[in-house]
Amino acid sequence: MGYIGLPVLKTGWATGPVPPQARLSVRARRLPKCSKNVQAGAHERANTQPVDSGRATISLLLEDGDLTVGEFTCPLPDARWRSENDIGEGFHVVFPWTPVHITRRSMPGMVATPNHAVLYPPRLRFHRRHLTGVGDHCLFAILSPRLCAALDLPQQDARLADPALTPRVWLAQRLLAAYLAQPGHDAALAGRLARALLAAAVRPRQSSPTRAAGPAVERTKELMATSTGELLPLERLAREAHYSRFHLLRAFHARTGYTVHQYHLQLRLRQSLGPVLDGAPLADVALQLGFQGHSHFTARFRRAFGETPSGVRAAATGLESGPALVQRLLDAA
């Protein structure tokens, strides 16, 4: 997460001046008309630069009045890992696809993972630290003040509480991104689905924003986020966090809304979706993420998301089946 560095780019995430070799490239699967959140002409000018695998990239997927949706990728060579970042204009709701350590100004550091959305008020500054070799990859939504008010989102960072994402809501945003990437998608339908997704994502959950035991919980999240291919004994997690097992379990649930077991299982299941959508053999995906085999993985996947991996893969490629599944997931969320 993080997109500014060029003076012409208003949705970007790295403050400048950024050296020319690290400037932000923008690849647009569908380059929409710029909205209030995106300075007119900025993306057209930035898009003339060749895409380099070592540079951060933005794919603009949707611009629909009060809402802009895009996909952000920041590989490890990019300069944004070594400097303070600025979220840019507009209120951002970010859906992480990879785990990243984030420290937002005036807020404690936290491990951003696919299990929570991350909220950024306009112009919020932050630092990031990579946790995997993949870097930073996420879906982001930029909301106008009017849409923020409709969703009852706070405009002050002191009141921010990053919402836990239920399995179906998380799967819905991944499938919405896949739908938006397809030529010929219905932009009006996508806009309605994006608004329904945001409403479901930021809906208050039964989790506490308490800062008690924060370092211990974040250390535990980091261990799990970097160990999705193996099962982690509770004894090890408690030892690394310098907590008793009992107190770690209580503090973790109070802070995240998940039990320790649920959190790690969801990380493994959500990490599976990339290779599932890419067509990887399900048996290979299962073994890579520490499941006992194809049937065990499929059963866990279906229990969490209400769909089988093969069913999700098939639906994601269709211009009708994809949005239908997104709507079904949001209706059940």
C-alpha cells in the first residue's frame, strides 16, 4: 500500500521527491475518466513510462462518481520501502492481498494482512516494512467525503479501527477485482457491487480496538503471516509473544476479532486464492499451505467461503457468473 511520489499523481503512495529510477508506473487495464480524487491528466502522463518489475504500479479498475477502485503492487526494489509514504487525496479503504507491516503516523505499528481492511484518512503518512519476498499487493478504494459520510467512516485517524473481513466479504473483493480486469465488464454493475462490498467491509464487528497487549498480538500476527505453509503450535506463539497461552488467546481475540486458530487458518485459505484463480492444481495448493491433501483443503475452503475452490475458479472467468457470485457472497455476509 502507498501511492504518491510524482507531483502529478494524487492517488499515489510515496512522498517525493522520488528518484527517476523509482518513479511510479501506472498500468491501466481500463483507464477511466479522472474524478475529484485523481488529478486530471496525471495517470495519462505517468502511463507513458514503461512498466518495470522493480517499480510500484497502479491498475485503475473503476471510476464511478464518488468511488475509485484500483490495484496496487509495490515490489521490494521500489523506493517506497525506504521512505515515509503519503496516502494521497481521498479516504482510502485498502484490502491487503499480501502481509505488510504498516506504521501510520500517530498510530501504533501493525501487521496488515488479508484478514482486515486498512483505513487511511486523506494525506495520512506512514512507513511500511516488507514481511515476504512478494512485497505489497492490494486492492484499494478511494472514497469521496459524501460516500464516507454515508458509510459512517471517521475522518480522524485517532478513531480508526481497521475492520475484520469475514471470509465471504474477502472473497467477494478478490472476485470483484477479477471481474473488473475482464474486457467487456459492466461498469454500472461493478459500481453497485463495489458500494455493497464497502458497506459490508466497514460494517462494525464485535472486536475491540483496545491497544492492550498490542506488541504481543502484532508479533503473533507477523509470525502467522510469514508461516502460512506450516502449523504453528500455540506454545511457540505464546513463547515468542512473551505471554502465557491463556492471556495471549484472550488478548488476540479482543484485538483482532479472531481466535488465534481462526486467524492463521484464514490467512492460509486466503493465500490459496491466487494460485486457485491462476489454475494451479488443487493438490499442490493444499500441500503448499499445510493442508493434509486436496479433500481436506476443499472442505476447509468450502466451510469458510461457502463455495468450492473449483467452483470459484470457474465462476471467476465469467462475465455473468463472476458478478453473480460476488452478489451471492455479499448477500450471505
